[in-house]
Amino acid sequence: MLRCEQLTKTYVSGGRDLTVLKDITFHLEPGGFLAIIGPSGSGKTTLLGLLAGLDRPTAGKVLLDGTDLGALDEDARARLRRDRVGFVFQSFQLVPTLTALENVQVPLELAGNGRRSGGSEDSIEQRALALLGRVGLAERAHHYPAQLSGGEQQRVALARAFSNRPRILFADEPTGNLDARTGHVIVELMGELNRDLGTTLVLVTHDPDLASRAGRTIRLADGAIVSDTGAAPGGDA
């Protein structure tokens, strides 16, 4: 599902090269649950952006669901993200003028999901409602983000991320703005959806306790992999 080979990212800062990732190599099988951990500045978010095709590496390559991201132009990468990738962010990133239900419907409408198979607006709404039910928010479907707690907003974001049945979901510090108890609920929901829908899950977190819920953990330090636990034989470099 995900393979990166000798992935390196270097920025120019003050006229000098600053390498934030160095020769990252690993692969992740379909349906896996990977946590990427490490201290601030270790390269976690940079790595996630490269894996998701949001940025390009200085060297090396990423294959996502068998597709070499480096061989795609920006439009093709955007289509791949739309059709195969889901995202959950620390800041929720819900549209404030849309209800919870409408936020979950947005990716379905952008992708024309349902219409391509003869579906309708009703089927899109039913699917969005079913997803809100999965995360325990069916009764809050018509509330706006400002009327929801932080944990509820993140659950809406999670339902939205899974709305197009992505092949892989990337989560960047999804519990960073939540209290510990609510954060654990969110990670448990992510794990349930990972198991039930078979979506591959990549979680970036600074919290080792949350990372322990994943089947595999990669630890970064100074832009390099310093440990890889839980990988199947042959699952890393």
C-alpha cells in the first residue's frame, strides 16, 4: 500500500542546506496501522506530507497504492488524493458555515460519488448520516462546528475522512487539541474504522501511549528512523 525508498528532504535556509529527512526507507502492507512518533523537529509532519503527496522529496521516491507519486503532475496527485486518500488534522479543518452532515458530504459531492454508479443526492446524504452514526454523532448531524465540542468536531472530521472509503488515511496529531480521554476515544474510533473498512492508517503523534495502539511504530530522531517496532518480516528496509 505504501512504500518509500531512500526518501530525503532538504530545504534551503539562510543560504544553507537544511536536511530534515535522511534516507527514509520502509513499506506498509494494505490494512496496516502505523504510528510515526518522535520529538518536535524530528521530521514527522514533513514525512507525512511526502507520503501523502502534498510535497515532493529532494531525493528518493514514494509509491502510494502502487503509484509512483514522483511520476505524477500536481493535478494527477490531487486526483489520487481525492480518490484514494483521507486526512485528519489536529485543527479539525471543518467548514464553519456547513453543518456536520454537510461537512461529511463535501468529499462525496466533489468526487461525484454515487452519481457515477447511478446514485443520487439522497444516497450521498444517507451515506454521510451512516458515517456520523458510526462515530456517535447522528443526533448532531444538523449542528454547525461552533455548536460542537472539540471531540465532536474531530469525530466529524474522521467521518469526513472516511466518506470516500479511502485506501489510506493520514492523521497528523489528530488528538493534539483534545484532552487525554477524548483523544483516546478518537484513536479508538480510528482503529475500529481501520479494522472494519480495511483502510490503511498512518498516524503521526508525539504521544507514545497513543502510538502503542498501532500495530507498528516508527520512531524518528533528527530526520532518520531510529527504531521500527511491530513490522512484519521484510516490512522495513
